[in-house]
Amino acid sequence: MTTMPEAAAPGAAPKNDDVLVEVKDLQMYFPVSSGILFQRTVANVKAVDGVSFTVKRGETLGLVGESGCGKTTTGRCILQLYKPTGGQVIFDGKDLTKMNTKQMRGMRREMQVIFQDPYSSLNPRMTAGNIIGEPLIVHGLVKSKEEYREKVADLLQNVGLNPYMADRFPHEFSGGQRQRIGVARALSVSPSFIVADEPVSALDVSIQAQIINLLEELQEQFNLTYLFIAHDLSVVRHISDRVGVMYLGHMVEMAERNEIYRNPVHPYTKALLSAVPIPDPVLDAQRERVLLTGEVPSPLNPPSGCVFHPRCPAANDSCSQTLPELREVEPDHHAACLLATGY
Ligand code: SF4
């Protein structure tokens, strides 16, 4: 278990009213079992290990990191699709980790998810209209067939599709259009919070911008709050108000969007930014390069001290001994690095 400061989560808003989601010291360990007759836990995969942050109402928090860093698991723990091993998820003042199944059912309408792969996340046997309208029936939000049809038509229009497309099946749509169907389904129950889990990663670059623009328009129109998960800093740049960077189950840096791109502090964030292409060749030649060696270690057996130390170009002897806490390095800019936070 990692040590996290007792203080308010990084990026905490001054008034609680400003915060929609608060994640406190979140842990998600997946047990690894052994034995044929009597299965016993022999180890834990520490997918998320002591992560704390807040998401303010109406903002987009971008969560980035390489695959396996725990960002998707964090999103699923917030939605309670995984029951966290430890920590709290407070949504609109209510602790979701203490709710039973019935209480949680009442909260589901408030929180929705948009999945990465629009090809596999839509049921190929259902029409677009039924995919979008199903949650309306599940949550009892329509009283008649007429109302159902009207709502589905409105939702299709909201995401830039034509209502006559309601009778088509997923295979009759392009990748971008399928993702629009996924967005409409998430919107159907009028949520306040959406976890967008790599929503554009499976799409062509030309289509990515259209979906990101659509999400921004819908955020304004419906006063939505987003947790936007991506593995690439260039994707979250446009849409995010703040950005959190995860590595091997830990939050290693979090700051306002422009601050993190202008003044990255953690060596891992610097390395991720080094990999983002810059169109201007002069600027590209001038910038600092941080090249990472080796692979991300296994979360089954994470390194001691700072989990990034085996790959960190700035590591010193204390880095393998002490786990750095996420601390404020500038106003509203937090980093978990012994060098940056002056231990
Ligand atoms: Fe690198 Fe040490 Fe900072 Fe970790 S604590 S990021 S190993 S310099």
C-alpha cells in the first residue's frame, strides 16, 4: 500500500460544491490465485495503488499514461464497475464505495461511459435506434412508443446523425458514426458525468477531431463533466482543462492543461511530451528530449521506492528507497518526484 498525504486531493476545489467527483487513496488490486482444489491468493496485481484527485463540475480531466498504467481501471472504479480494494469514490457528496447494489442502481443514470472501440462495443444485432433507446426503457424514462421514438430521434440529432438512421444496424455505419451512436447511448439517460475511455483511439486521425469537437459541444449544451482517458498527451490537449499523468498505478503529475505542457516537472511526463510530434521543425529541434529505456515493469511486482526509477534518466540512490508523494510544486501543479518536490 502506498502512502498518500492526508491533505485534500490534488486539484481540490476550494468549495465542495465545485467538486463532482473526489477520488481518495484509490486502490484496485486484482488477486492472482494458485492451487487446483483450494485456490488461494498468492499475489496481487496492483493496477491502481493510492490514487487521489478531484474532478470539478463542468470540467474535463484528461488522464494519460501508457497502457497498463491503471487509467482505465481508475475510470471503472469510479463507475463502480470494479469494486475498489481500498479508498473512496465520492460522487456529488455521496460515497459510492459504501453503497449497496440497489443504492448504486439509482446512481447509474448519473454516470455513463463511452468505450474505446465503436466496432465491438455496439451489439451488432440491434438497430442504432434500439442501442440508443435501450437505457431509456431500462431506467423507465419514457411512457409511450411515441415518446421513445421522439427521444431517440433527438439523441441522433444531438450527435450529428440523421433520425432516419435509427433503423440501421452498426455494420452500416462508419467508425466515426458508430462512436456517435455510443455517445448518444451514453447521453440518453441525461448523465452529469461521463468517463470517455479512449473514445477516439480506434478512429482515423481525421475523424478524431470531429468526435472531440462533438464531445465539447455536448459538454456545453448539457453541462457535462468528463474524465477523458487517453494514452497520448496530444489527444487530451485540446479537450482537457486539467491533465493527470499515471504510471504503474500511481498518479505522477497533475496540473492545469497549459501548465503541464509548458512546464512538465516529472521525468515521465517529459518523456511522454517528447514523443508528441511538433509540426514546426525549428521548435522540434530545440526541445528537450527524454528517451525512455526498457519496458513498464509488471504491476505484479512493482519496483521499490519510486516505481519509475528503473527507467528514469534522473534517478539517484534515494529513488529506489522512498516512494514520492504527490506534492504541490507550483500553485495547482502537483508532482510525485523526489527531485521536483525537494525531499
Ligand atoms: Fe526519477 Fe527519482 Fe523523480 Fe522517481 S523520484 S521520477 S526516479 S528522479
